[in-house]
Amino acid sequence: MSTYTHESMINHHGPGILSRLAETLHVWRQRYQSRRELAKWSERELHDIGVSWSDVAYEAEKPFWRA
């Protein structure tokens, strides 16, 4: 029969690995949603913020994991 010490029961993946994963997933979701929303804007709205359709197309085609 083995005994477990406190040291053997510690998570050795470092502090906050789950919180970092959750934050990454949150950023990816925001990025995806923002790009989809931007693709819906009218030409007038894009002009108001100084963005062209080619800028939108370039941004919308990026995968969500790319900044």
C-alpha cells in the first residue's frame, strides 16, 4: 500500500492553467464574433471608421486563432 504525500498531489501544470485556457477560448470566441459582425457592416459604416471592404475581407478570412 502506498501513501500519498502532499507534494505528490500537487498539480504540476502550473498555477492557473484552466484559467489561461478559459481566457484563450474567450478571446477566440470574441475574435470570431467580432469578425462576423464586421463582415455585416454597410459600406457607409466601414467608411465612417476608415476601413475598406478589402480590409474586412482580409480580416474575416482569418481563422479565429490568429490575431
